[in-house]
Amino acid sequence: MQFMNENAFKFSVLMTIYKKEKAEYFDRALESLENQTVLPTQIVIVKDGPLNESLEDVIKIHLKLESSETD
């Protein structure tokens, strides 16, 4: 039986976010994605209108983590 290499799986994750989301839950969701055995090729975040500052901060933190991991 042949198994596919986990690198052979390429997929994206699409997440929508709006201002009433709790920043803590959004942060946990992103952390969960980042800690999966098979990582997505990309995470696309769709902002449904303007976000509050705490949600924007969560996005900025995770963008920094991603860029520091690829450097």
C-alpha cells in the first residue's frame, strides 16, 4: 500500500471575520491551524467590514509569526 507524502497535499483555508467576533476565539482558531500536522498552503482571511483593534492585532501577530518562520 502506498501512502501519499504529506507535502503532496496542497490546500487553502478560507476564514471570514467580522467585528463582533471575539479576538480570543479568532486567535485560537489561527493557532489551531498553525499547529496541524498537515499545514495549509495558505490561510485567506476575508474581513466582512471594518474590524475592531483587537481583531486587527491578532491578524498582525499571526502575519509576523508567518513571516518570521519563512525567513
